[in-house]
Amino acid sequence: MAINGGYEEQWATKTMRGLPRFKNPDNFAYLFSPDSEQQSDYIAGLLFAAIFLLCIFLVWSILLLVFRCLGKNRVGFISGSAFEVSQSSKKPVIVRSIFLLLAILIIIFSALMVTEGLNNLYDTAETLIQSARDVNQVRNNANDALSSMQSLGTTSARNRDLLLKNLETGVCGAVLDLEERTDIDYNQTVSQLIQQLRDVGDFRQEDNLELQSGFNTLGDASVDVDSYAEDIEQDVADWPKFVFPILFGTLCFFLSIGVILAWRGKDIGKYQCFLSWFILPLFTVLIAASLVLAAFIGVGASANADFCSGGEADSPDGTFNEILNLNGYSEDDSVYRIFTFYVDKCKEGDQLVFFLDEYKDDLDALAASLNDFKTSLGNTTIGGLENIFCEEKNSTLILLDTMKDDVEMLLKAAVAIIETLACAQLAPIYTNTFYLGTCTYSIRGVSWTFASLIIISFCGMMMIMFRSAWLVNYEPKGSKNVEAATSLPDEDEVHYDPNPGGRPINLSYHEENETEEDYGFGGVVVVGTVGPAINKYNKELNRGHA
């Protein structure tokens, strides 16, 4: 389309077309192919990628359930249990840092989904609405002109038949003498007029009806597109588009507060319960909804990219050509001619090559003949006219005037339709609809929305897996005793003086799980050589760790 410039493929088109199809075709034209196998193969390619994506996250979800069942003793914090203090101190810090980063990413991409995704879809809807209304306006203008042509054609056909009858049978023989006196070849003029009256036939009544039917179909389609685009515009223009960012922002805020509190060692049981039994289930539902929505949008985005890069031209023009070829349209078909005209010949600024051009030429020739004949009759006296038309003089003159007026009005209507269908009128509608709306705004919008939802889903699943981040570190039973025991001197003996000023008693300790008696402080058993002193030491040590 030279009027609005050539088509430029968007980066999003290349990206979305590169989604895996697993050896299935990516030719959008197959969707309109009469071959059901081609349709099935193309649809399978679109759905396979979405199903593959859903399967990945489904397996991930199952693994999270398995980890939950295995418990903390086997998989640690991934089971959803709190971190143990005996574990490395770096692991809770790393996990909580990642958790907060994931929450920030979800907030960022939920906002980008609106600013880069839904806003582009809003621009798409606005473009489609404007194009649909432009098409509807063209339809109305063309229908007005076609209705005028249809009505005038019916009347003109009756007048033409009467005029032909008078011209063919109403010319008197005395015209030969008149021709000699005026040097006007009336017989030739009349014969030429008769031939041109016959050439217009029925004034293209059938062609007018066919074209009018085509415009009505186009108008009905434009109304459907207008209604569909308005629904999209309302959905992405009003408050619904902010639902996801608000929900995700709110949930991530609560979860982040819980992580920060746990990081600071603030054990608020009710808040942790609120996160685990209310926020987490709601967050999980939103992540699942995002994933399903991403799969559906991914299918639409892939189809959009295929449409915008189809055929040999790698453009929507090539896709339309492929659709016409697959459905058996040839260069002689009006649909093929109309499409190729607006795609190719509009680059040269030509007018539509259709019956209207031929019809206009016939009307031009008929109008010229009527004018010439009227001029010739104007140079003839009343008596001469009576010699030419005999008793039909008055009716013939009236029919000539009427016919001349009808042809002039038909010419105006034909010119109006041709101007309505000119490149300057329809080419911008085509380029705005497909180059700008479908293959620029739309592909950007669905690509950004798809990518944002995928990232949100991934980050959300990671946050669910790291849900232990908002739980305060877990301290196993006896862990304080372990710390106390391990804080004793490194020597193998502990000196205890049960009696100040007396002789020190040597005590030894070791870890024992089965053979020694456990005094209740983490498996550390104190064994002594002096019974009463040991008993007193054990009691005091146990009392200190109680």
C-alpha cells in the first residue's frame, strides 16, 4: 500500500511465531483451507504449545504437593516448613531475598501487562472501531449511489426501449431529401445512437445488485467488528484492567511484610496463620488463573503472528493471497481482482478495474451520442423534424430529453461509486486495520500480555515453593542445650567444684544415644566418678536449661 507506506514486521511477530509447534505448520491460511487435515494440523500446532506450557506448570504443582508430603526431614524448607536454626544461616537469607525479589517482579510485570499489553489492545480496539465505521460509511455512500443507479436504471431501461422503437420504426423516408439539404447524415447518427442504446443493455442491473449485496455483507461484517472492538475497548479501558495489578500488588505486599517480620525474628502467629490459610490460597488461585490465561493468549498471539507474516510476502498481504489460492480463486474472479487491486495496483494510484469502468465508458459514449443527435436536431426546422420522425416527433423529442437527463444522472452515480471505491478512500482503511491495528498494536499487546503472565506465573510458583520464607526459624527440641554443651571448653574434661575450697572433681562427657542414661539435655550425658557430686551437677545443669 503506497498510500500509507509499506508493511514493517514487528519484533513481537518474529518472537511469537517462533513458539514451538512440534513440526506442525505455521501457515495461518490453513485455518481457512477447504482441506480439513490442513486445518487440524495448524490448530494442533497452536494448541500443542499451550498444552505443553500447562503441563510444565502442572508437573511443578504436583512436585510441590509431593514435597509437602515428604516433609521437612526429607526435603527441608521446600516442604513448606520453617528453617531450622541448626541449618546454615545463609540459606534463609538467600531464600527470603529471592522471595522479595520475586514479589517485586510480579508487581512490575503486572503493571507492564497494563501499560504495554492492555493499552496496546485498547489502541487495537480503537483502530478497528474507526476502520469499521469508515467501512460502514463507505458502504452507506456506495449503497446510496447504487440505489440511485438501480432506480434510474429501471426507469432508463423503459425509456430506452420506447426510444429505440421510435428510432427503429419512426424515421420517415423524406429524411434523405433533408440530408441533402443540411449535409447531416441522420441515418448514421440514428444508427450510432441505436447501437449505443443497445450497448448499455439493462443498465447493469444485475451487476448493481451483486455489488450492493457485497457492500451489505461488508457492512454487516463491519458492524460485528465494531461491536466486538467496542467490547474489548470497554474491558481494557475501564477499571477491569487494573484488577490483576491491584490483586497481585496487595497479595505481594502482605506476603512481603510476613517475610520481613520473619527475617527480623518477629513471631506473630496470627499473621502467619493469615498468610498461610487466606493469602496463600488466594495467591495460588490467581497464579493458576494467570497461567491458564497465558496459555489462551499464547494461542491467540501465535495466530496473530502467523497472520502478519504469512505467504511469500511475509505480511498480511501474503496471508490473504494464500487464502484466495487455497480456496481456488483465480485472476478472473471478482473477489481476487478486487483484493489484488487494493494490495498491488493501489501502489500506482489506479482506479478499481471492475464493471463500473466499462459501465461509465458506455454511459459516456451514450451521452456523447445523445448530445450530438440533439445538436443535429437543433439545426433542423420543425418541418424537417416532422419529415424525420413523422407523427412521433413530439414523443421522440421528449424521450431524447428524458434519456439525456437519465444518462447524466447515471454518470454522476457511477462516478460517485468509483470515487468511493478509489484507493484514496479504501487503502487507508486496509492499512490501518491490518498493518497498524492487527499487526502492530495487537501483536504488541498480546505479546506483552503473554510474556507478563508467563513471568508472573513463574515467579508465583517460585514464591509458593519458598512459602517457608514468612515462617520464623524453627528451633528443634533441645537445640539450646546443644548450643550450651557445644559452648563448653574444647578439653575432654570439665572441672566442677561441688565444695568451694575443696578438691576439684574431674568429670568427663560424651554424646550417647543408646547405652548411657539421658538426663534431658540434647543427648549430652555427663559421666562422673563421684556419685553425689555428679547428681548435684546434673540437677543444677538441668535446672539452668529448663
